[in-house]
Amino acid sequence: MMAAAKCGIDIPESFIINMGKGIDSEVLFATKRYDRVINEKSEIIGGLKRPFRLHQEDFAQALCIAAADKYEKDGDNYVTRMFEIIRNHSGNPLEDQLKLWRRIVFDYVLGNTDAHIKNFSLLYSYDLGEKRLSPAYDMISTAIYEASTREMSFNIGGKRSLDEIGRDDFVTMASQVGIGERVAMNVFEDVLNRFEDSIRKSVAELSSIGFENASDIGDRILLARRGIL
């Protein structure tokens, strides 16, 4: 998530809390509730403003796809359908299409084969009058774990395997989803150019506050993705 932010991706404010001696059961990953908002129309209860609870709709829900089918089957073309939802319903379709594109590129570079359609969402305004792409969440490099699949959750230009997808497949996907090739590939190159530095800076930040395994994980991520950088 830290690396994603350094690659220009909108993420919720997140941090790690050590509740004790640093053992797994005492370390918490906390995320600020981006689906709550307080504004001038908030009701005051007991002297405090009540936050509005924002409605979030993941893309499986938006596309009327069952949770059990969150991983694409051949011919389902989830990416194309996700971009159609944004073009037709987002309050800022141009910006949100590029945000979604950047996230998909980052998930590929990161080696995140668990980036299924329930890990992308729309966030409604407090009055339900507008929908926007929500901040990114649940980003992890599954490629560093031997037991994880090498198949992406949906096809990239007609391919699913991390070991087969390349730049030309993103060119194909840009055409499929309706983004100009030059704009799309500028984002692609930007993510690739920033990726290694974003991982190393994130490792340094985590190491400085005592997370000794961060360096090993960073090295494993970079090693797993070295073939495309």
C-alpha cells in the first residue's frame, strides 16, 4: 500500500500499530474509514457531529456478479465491463478511468494475482448523488508466495498468466477499454519507472520503525518481478 501511494495511487490513510512485543497477534494494520464523512449538513448529537455513512459498491455488485464468480472465467471480459461502469456512472469518468488503469498496471507489476473485482469499488457521495472510484485497498504481492496462482484475476489483453503478459498486452487492453494508447502507456511506463524506488523507500520507512522483515519482503517482491522491470 505504501508503494502504491508512491506510484501515484490513491490509498486510504493506513498505519501499523504494535500493541505489545511485536508478535503477530499484537500487530494491527489500521485503515482510516474513508466511507465516513462529516460536513456542514451532519446532524449534531450530544454536541458532536454525526458522520454520514457512505455507501460503497464493489464491482461484483455493480456488475450483478455473484461473489463466488469474482475471478473471471474465459470470455467474461471483466475489465471492459468495469470501464463501462465508470464511463457511464462516475461523477468524473475521465479521471476515474485513468485511476483504475493505473491500479491495474500496479497490480500487474506488483504481482498481485488476487486483484479480483471485489477489490475495486465505487464510493457514493453522502447524498447518493455521485459515484466515484473508491481509494485502493487490499494490494499485496501474491507472486512472492510459491503456493499462490500465477494467473491474474481477469485477463490483460487476452492473457492471464503473469509470465506471459507484457507491454503489448496492455496496448491491446487499452484499445479494448477505450483509453488512448499514448495516454495509457505513459501511465504504464510511469508505474514501471517508479516501482523499484517505491518498494525500496517503503522498506526503508518500515525498517526505521522496527519492522526487520520489511527488507526481505521488499527483496522478494523485486526479485519476483525483475523480468518485467
